[in-house]
Amino acid sequence: MDFYLDAPLPNLPKTSQKKIIIIGAGFAGLKLARKLNGTAYQVILLDKNNYHQFQPLFYQVATSGLEPSAISFPLRKIFHQSKNVHFRMAEAKKIDQNINRLYTDVGYLDYDYLVLALGAETNYFGSKNIEAFSTPMKSVSEALFIRNKIISNYETAINIAEEEKRKPIMNVVIVGGGPTGVELAGAMAELRNNVLPKDYPELSFKNMRVVLIEAGGSLLSSMSTAAKNKSLEYLQNLGVDVLLNTQVEDYDGLTVKLKGGESIQTKTLLWAAGIKPASIKGIGNEQKLANGRLLVNTFNVLKGSKDVFALGDLCLMEIDDPRGYPQVAQVALQQADNLAGNLKGVLKSQEWKPFRYRDLGSMATIGRKLAVVDLPFIQFQGIMAWLTWLFIHLMAILGVKNKLFIFFDWAWNYLSFDPSLRLLIRPKVVKQKENKA
Amino acid sequence: MDFYLDAPLPNLPKTSQKKIIIIGAGFAGLKLARKLNGTAYQVILLDKNNYHQFQPLFYQVATSGLEPSAISFPLRKIFHQSKNVHFRMAEAKKIDQNINRLYTDVGYLDYDYLVLALGAETNYFGSKNIEAFSTPMKSVSEALFIRNKIISNYETAINIAEEEKRKPIMNVVIVGGGPTGVELAGAMAELRNNVLPKDYPELSFKNMRVVLIEAGGSLLSSMSTAAKNKSLEYLQNLGVDVLLNTQVEDYDGLTVKLKGGESIQTKTLLWAAGIKPASIKGIGNEQKLANGRLLVNTFNVLKGSKDVFALGDLCLMEIDDPRGYPQVAQVALQQADNLAGNLKGVLKSQEWKPFRYRDLGSMATIGRKLAVVDLPFIQFQGIMAWLTWLFIHLMAILGVKNKLFIFFDWAWNYLSFDPSLRLLIRPKVVKQKENKA
């Protein structure tokens, strides 16, 4: 059973203000908290981590291009000046919708409004083996784990005499042809083509395959035909083996079995094939789909509730399209924006506005000077798309210092062709004892 | 028993060149390898990590001022262009001096010359309790561990209702009044004075004590009287409780017992009280002191050997002063320099030059604009000393990119009074299975 503390969370300022609890400081939760900063609500923002993670750049952490700190932003710092927003590092455990109470691992909180913005987790579609042996990339820690794994694989390979035994250690197989898989495959191929051969002159990088496996018939399935075709072409030019219409059946840590009988040898299977909503106890079965997504109306109100909301990847908004809106950052940000407006409106007794999604387009970068961009009015690929991608992502990063550091890092990597973060810094394994008194 | 592989280390270029193995890529080992780059020796550099660590700035990693990557430098990158220096991430296990063979965890190596530059480890002076419960800072991983520990302490403290129970979690006790302890205490006091209160407005930082404990009668015992006095004054002005002539008797993870009966409550005891030489099997008892330091002559040749050398903190050179030279970076660097010259001389049949230490002075920084500097011809303290300290350390850092990033980080922290690295990024705990096939 999950542990939760059955005592109120201490050290919160007493106030007569209505209390909004936001669980999760991803794109949706953080946006909402920032929008509610300075209002007449007491806002309590909870997250498992003490920082916001900028998911679109995880793949650059995994491939030694950026430091974790460049794309992680301390939440307390964001709310230094705030009088009404309070952050706590805590894990939400259970909701009691009858008495408006949220239980966490550090105490419970009573709410007037509760906003669920827990996001999504890696979906292994029920395969216990794949979950046990493959590596996901849904957090900056996991991205760092991938970086360490790749580097230690090569430090291991160089000490193995037989070439055949080195191959599975050198190969990298990525599953999932969405933006994450495509960007990871491109960056991994560039590491192989330009960086690793300089670090390991004794090894032959012809022996390193970068394989991208996608179950559907194209990459970037939600993008334009031009983007689909160009991304495939770019990856193939970088030397990525793209396997379309291909499903992974099983993986034992060494052999990837594909449906149809083929197999690939690798010690490194990166799993970016799907997501599932995060879960929390206390949600009724009638409030969610079988796959766990929480049903909300066009005001992001949880089905059958009045004061619980769900935002972003976690929710499915009941609209004409039964698939709802796509699980992307733009939807999360815009829903948070709309909910913030509505919650502020409550204080002025304004009428609630329904959510309307404005598709601003999507993009993916494949490598140095290569990207694909779909905007509502135009689609383009190549170096202009790459520059657009760089600019948009730089602007989306929180904080002046992080922007500057990332810009500097990108410029350096671009000019030197040599990302310098190939450090296998494993934080000390805590063999330290702790006094529990 | 330690594992070592009883097979030759594979994938090394075959050559008729004489083979020099260097164990350890700290100040001494790395300097020597760089000096031997491009010579007619085959040089194999071994280290447990794949990067060189810049020890003098560990305390800034521990106190959120710098990223680990800023003070760690990938060893393979340093030798990208090299034809004769080869790096391997490996642990040296045992020397067989009779057959000139070194055993490691990834295979054995036969050598013409073996250079031991393994450095020193934390010395707990036999106290099992202190070793189990306190936190050392002899690697960048350990420095990162301290940072994470401090941050998670505060995230814990804020969820505790009783003020008395919060105090031991907030207090930080540092043992050892050498440069490490002094610099750590100063930086920790500045965190308390300027940074943490903004992050945790709900907590009272009067409850946080920063205590520095030193067994001797002064801080920075090897420095000038002016430096000793000023560093004490600076620390006291920052609000550090400096306890001189005080010894720690025991620690159980909560209570630091001092000799004489007093005690201090803390969950965080940082141990910088002493070092001991790293050890490796295969060294005769007559070749070392009881404390483990390897005896070398003025050519850094290991006692009773012709082709094994020891450098830096690990060795004790037999000179008029029975204490030998101090265990500081300058001695390590200069010994490496001298040995490189002698080994190069061998190829030209030159005569061996004995080592002569040139004391270039020492320095320590205590806080923002505060440092103490002893140079051979002048001693000074305060802001000029601080600028000198900044300049010297920036110049000593390897690589243009690291220099620039550190400079930028320092300038940012100086201007903003707000180091931004308060991220509790715990790399994913590897619950992942591995296929051992």
C-alpha cells in the first residue's frame, strides 16, 4: 500500500482565501500556477521534483548535448516573489472527493478547487519484459540515465576482444516514430557519425547500428506528408535504419524480437513508443476511460465533479472527435490558460468560457541543420526549419540564464562538432546510513 | 576478494615502444600523460572515472554554485589527437612487481614503467560510525550528493510542524579547518544568509547553524598567521560557529558528540578532517609507511624498485623533513612535471634530475569578495585576494569552454546573488534488469 501521512500539511500561511491545489508542475500545472500568481486564491503547487522539466529537450540531455540543469528550472525560484503561490515537493497519493481532501506522503490538504495536472508516463502496453529491460525517457533523470548507459557501454566495448561480442553493446535501438523517437534517433546517429569515433578510435563504428522502429506506416504520424517523408529521408541519410510497419514482440535485455520473426541484438533499447496517463487513487471508474484518461468537459471539469479539474496529457476532453485533443504541450498550455481565466473569473462572478484549441503547428529536429516544421499556414523543412526550431525552443525555455546557457551550448556544439558532456558522473550510491530518529 | 580479469587488456595498438602505465588521472597522472603525449612511449592512462576532476572547486558543486560538468573534463577528449596516449576506464587491482604486470578489473597490462598516481581518500581515523553516517567530499559525485542532501533536507524540514524537530535537519556541521572545510563553511553560510530564506520563506533560518570544527588551534594551519586570523574573522562575520581545539568523538547520524562532553544535533555532518593514501595490492611493507604513504626517493622512484614510481598525495618523498612535502596539488603537478622530464630524458640517455619543490603559495576563499592569499613574497586578504583566487582558479581549469562557462556562472551568481542550481536531480535509480549474457 502507498504511504500517506494522515495529518495536515504544516507551515502553510493561514488565510481566508479559497484554496486551489495543483498537482504536477509540468507545462499545464506550472502555467496555471503562474497565471494564478497574485490573485486572491491561495495556490499550493505540488510536484515530485523541486524543478520544472522542459520535456522537448530531454533527447539532448540523453545525447550529451545539454546539461540537465539547462532544461530544469527550480520551482521555488519561480515563485520567490509570490505571496499566494506555495510550492511543496510531495507525492499526491489519494483524493477524497466527498470531503475535498488530498492525501500526500507529507500530509493532507483540504481544497476548494483541485487541479490534476500529473501528465503521462511511459506505456509498455503490458509487456513486463520490455518494462524490465528497456529504458524510457519521460524525465530528465531518465535522460541522464540514457547518457550514462551509452557512455558506459562504450567504455565496456573497448575492453572486449571479440568484435561480435561488441556489436550488441554498441547498437542502439529506439522504438517509436513520434517526435521523441525521431529526434533521439537523429541525435544518436550524429553521435555515432561525428563524436564517438574520435573518442574511441580503436572501435569500428560500422559495427554500431542506430535502428528506429515504428509500428505504423510513417514517422511523425500527426504531421504533414512532407514532414513525414522528409524526416524519413533525413534519418536515412544520417544512416539510421528505419523500420516502418514493424512491431516489437519481446526483449530480454539482449535480443529484440520483432513480430514476423526477425531480431536485432542490442543492450540498449530506448522505449518511446507510447504514453499512458498517470494515476491517482480516488477517481471513480465513471470519471475515466479504460485507458486511464480522465474525462473532462470543455471547461476541464472532471466528469461528475464541480471542483476537480484535469489538464493536459492526463485528460480527455469530450468533444466531437472521440479521440479528444492530442497529448501535446500546446494543448496543456492552452487548457491551463483557459482554466486560469475561468478561475479568475469566478472571483468576479464571470461566466465560464469553454476551451477552444488553436493548433499552432508542430515541429521536429532530425539533426544538424535538419528539421521539419508544420505551421497552420505553411510547411517547410531543412535549414530554415532547423533555425525556426532552435528559435522557438530557446524562447520557450524558462529564465534568462537558462536561455543564455543553452544558446551558448548550442553555438559551441555547432561550431566545435563536439558536445563536451560525455561525463559518466554517477552520483554517489548512497551506502550511507541514516538515523531515522 | 577483489575481482580482476586474468586476460590481457584487448584493443591496444601493438607497438615496439616502451610502455608506461599511469594509474589515476588526477593532477599528477593527467599532467604526466599530457607531458608524455607525442613522445616515443606508449602511454596507457587508467582511471575509475572517464573524466578528470578539478578538486579545488568541489565545494562550489556542493553548494549549488557550479555544475559538475563545469569542473569535470572528459579524458578521451583531452587525448583525441594523441597517437601514443590511450585512456581506459578501469580499476587497478594488483601489481606484480616481479613480472612487471598490473591487474585491473578489465584485464592485465605489462609495463616497462608503472606510475602510481592514485591520490588520497577520506580518512575517518578508524571511526566506523563517522564513516557510516557522515558525508565526505573527495569526488564530484560526493559533492553532488552533498548538494542533493542539503536540498532534500530543506524540502523535508518544511513539512515538519515542530520547530525543535526541524533544527537537526537544518544544521550543517563541517569537520576539518583546512581549505576544504573553510571554503565549504563559508559557502554554506552564504547559502543560509542569502539564498535559502528566499526559497523557504516559511522557515526561520535562525534555526540553521553552520558549525566548523577543527581539532587544532587555528584554521588553515599551513598558511600565514594573517591568513589564519583573517579566515577566522571572515567566517565569524558570516555567522559560522567556529570551534577550535575541538575533536569529534562520535556521530550516530543525529548527534555529534564532542570530546569533553558537549554535543550538536545535525543530520548533516560533512567530513573534511583528513585524507589517507589510496591503496593497491602488491606493494611490499618495506615500500610504504604504516599510514600507507609510499616511500619514494627524490626521483619519485618507489623504494626498492627501478621501474615503479609514485606521485602526489600517495607518496612521501624521503627528504630532510621526515614529513616530506605537503599533500597539495602543486607538489603533485611539479612531481609529474619532473618525472615527465626524466622519462623523456631516458630516451636520450640523459641523467636523472632530482625533484625540487617550488612553493608557489596557497590560498582559500571564504565567501563573496573574501579570500586569503599567501604568496612567497606577499600575503594579502580581502577583495584583492578574492579576485586573485578567482583568476588563478579560472586559469587552472582545463578547456576553453569550461573556463567560459565557469566565468559566466560566477559572474551570474555574483550579480544575481542567487545560484540557480538548486535542482534535486536524482538520477534514476537503476531498477532496470540487465542481461548478463
